[in-house]
Amino acid sequence: MERIIIGVDPHKLSATIEVVDDRERRLGHGRFTTDKAGYTAMLTYAKAWPARTWAVEGANGVGRPLAQRLLEAGEDVVDVPAKLAARVRLFDTGHNRKTDAHDAHSIAMVAVRTQGLRVLRADGELEALRMLVDRREALSRRRVQTVDRLQALLAELLPGQAKKDITTGQAKAMLASVRPRDIAGRTRRRIAAEELAELIA
């Protein structure tokens, strides 16, 4: 049975594919949305070639969500590094101008011509760990932003008394010591109290 490669140029909202055989003949192509309907349509289209392997560019980056969905569906998936695809695009077209169709073609050509591309495997534990790490990084960024906003508000409420490093207890004491009378000051204090409550939570 001949080997079929489906080159995938993935984006957040769409995926462009090109289907080739192991002699580099183009058998099909298409552009699909990445929502449920578009993804289902792409899989239905690909079923015309049973011995298929999906070659996804950047399967650890922008292509990761689509690659994971394909793996969960039981599909064979390999990772195509973006640098290899760019090199093939330059050699095949004589220029390095990017279009989704050119990219999908280049990705498919890399998969046909290159031995030893990384074969992806479904790994639920690794995916769960990745999600937890991403969540922790998002919470850390959010905490830093909250601290920055709180310090800026305290500096306005108590000029000359703000510290670079401040604990939640110190921030609470500072807020308790100030009772603005004007509406802007009262609003500033209320927002600072909300930021502090979020930081504590």
C-alpha cells in the first residue's frame, strides 16, 4: 500500500492541508476551520486515503492543539520543524514567500523526503502536566500584575510610604490607615482593597 502524507499548515482558526503520495504527486488539498465542524470535515476528507500520516508543522507550538486532537482520534502524526519547511519552500518555489498553500506543500514534502521525523504519541499524563504548567505560569503572571497594580494604588494613596517589596499584611495595614474623603480617593482605596483581596485569594 502506498504511503500517503497529509501536510498540515496549522493556525489558530484554520488548517490548510495538502495530500501527497511517496512519489510527491499531489492528490488533494483543502482548507478547514479548526472548530468542531471544520475538524470533522477535514477527517472525513482524509478518510479517502486509509494509509495516511499527518505531518504537522510545529507540533510542539502552534500546531500542538491540532496534533493532539489527531492523536486522540487514533491518527498517525509526525512533527515537521518550521525551519525544514522553510528550507524546502525556498528550494521548491525559488522564493521564501509564505502562503498557507505553499506552507502545506512544503510540510508535506519534508515528510516525504526526510527520515527520522519525530513520531508523536498520545500521552495523557504529559498533556495533563503541560496544562498544569501553563496554568501555573498564567497564575504567576496574573499575581505579578495584581501586585504591580496594588503598589501603584498604594503609592497614590500614601505618597512616599510605598515599598518595593510588600506583604499582604503590610498592604492591609496601609489601607486601614487611610480614609480618603474625595470620590477619587475613595474609589482608589476600594480598587486597592479588591486587588488585595484577589492577591490573598
